[in-house]
Amino acid sequence: MDLELSSKHVLITGGSKGIGLACAAAFLAEGARVTLVSRSEAHLQAAQASLRAANKNAIVNIIAADLRDAAAAEQMVDVVERDFGVVDVLVNSAGAAKRTPAAELTAAAWHDAMQAKFFTYIHVTNPLIKRMGDRGSGAVVNVIGSGGKVAAVTHLAGGAANAALMLASAGLAAAYAGKGVRVNAVNPGRTFTERLAEGMQAEARQQGVSVEEAIAKANKSLPLGRFAKPEEIADAVVYLASARASYVTGALLAMDGALTPMVV
């Protein structure tokens, strides 16, 4: 199946690790050109090297930016489009709100969660989606998380940020559909990335058990019996960004392995 992504320019925030890095590999496999954004230059260079080692034809650009800063994010968009070409697809996978047991939450923790998860996405999407609309084409895929659907006591602040992103994704999809821009979101459940370890530590503190016991319990609670792989999330992202999903916009795709069966 031709996804019609060959030579498309894909900007991936949070692209140096985890799901973002898996998305980069998947887009490159389809012949796309990729630009990775992260705060850490060292992590970006390592990601670039690993992608090029795995795919000798890979075109991988990197740029470091703190996306919590709106001005820095917009400047990053300017530089990327000037130096690497017009962005056809934006994949937001940057930032993760720290999982914190409810009793440990402070006002600062709530603010930090919104900065880490919500605004890192909005600061890039806001300027770029307007350009896409002016050009008459584009696709945005937000990798959010299932925490915005179900209130978990160890993820209230982050879940609130996720819920806000879901609403923003659906609203922007409606606002820009007539301008040729599609906006969709993927809501992964527990996915086997480096970030998972931090989440498991919070779960262990909440439950009063060891991290190993928390992980074993989490696996047992999943209908599929295991955490998701980053590559599985990436496959869904690539499809939603592709021409094969040309009539899909405003979708919020649950990928929690049926952990929380819900209609809405």
C-alpha cells in the first residue's frame, strides 16, 4: 500500500527518544524526510546517528529548542522551514508530564504539567497550522495519551493536560478542515519507553510496593497482557498522516489495548 509519504517533510517534536523516535524511523521507511526537535542536542545527535545507521538513505535533520517557550518554538518553525523546506506533516510527541501521586501535587506541579505537555504542543502547532492552512494542505498528528480520558490518581495534572490537548485537536480539526489541513490524535496507553520507568516509580509509591511488583501488576491488568511497543504507536501515526487517511480528521484514536472499553 502506497502511503504517498515519499519526499514529504515531517517535523517530529520529541523525536529523539521513545515514540517520537519510533515515528521517525517509520516515516523514513516510507521515504519521507524527517526533522527532529528536542531540547537536548546530545540526544538529537544520538537519534540522528541511529536512524542513519538503520537506513542509509535517511534524510534526518535535527534542531534543538525548548518548546515550553512560545517564541523559541515559533523561531524553530521559521528555521526548519527556511533551512529544510516546507513542513507537510507535524507529529507532536514532545514533553511528558511527571506522574505524581495526588497527595504530592502542588500548584507548581499542575503548572509544570501544562507547560510540559500542553504548551509544548500548542506552541508549535499554532504557528505551523496557520501556514499549512495558507498553503491549503497539511497533517497534524498529536501523540497524547489515554490519561486524558480516565482520571488516574497518579496522573491528574498530566491527565488534565492530555484532556486539554484532545479538545484542542478536535477543535483545530474542525477549524482547519476547510483549508485542507487534517488534525488527529493518538492516545497510547502504557508503552514500553524510558518514560515508563518514571511512571512505574510513581505507581509503586502510590501502591506501597516495589517497582518490579508495580510493573508485574500493570502487565496483568492489560487485556493484551503486555505494554505497547513504540513501533506499534508509530504505525498508527504514520497512517493518520498519510493519504490513506485523507477523510480522517478530528479522530482521537485509543491505543490502550482495550484496557478501558468506552464508547465516547
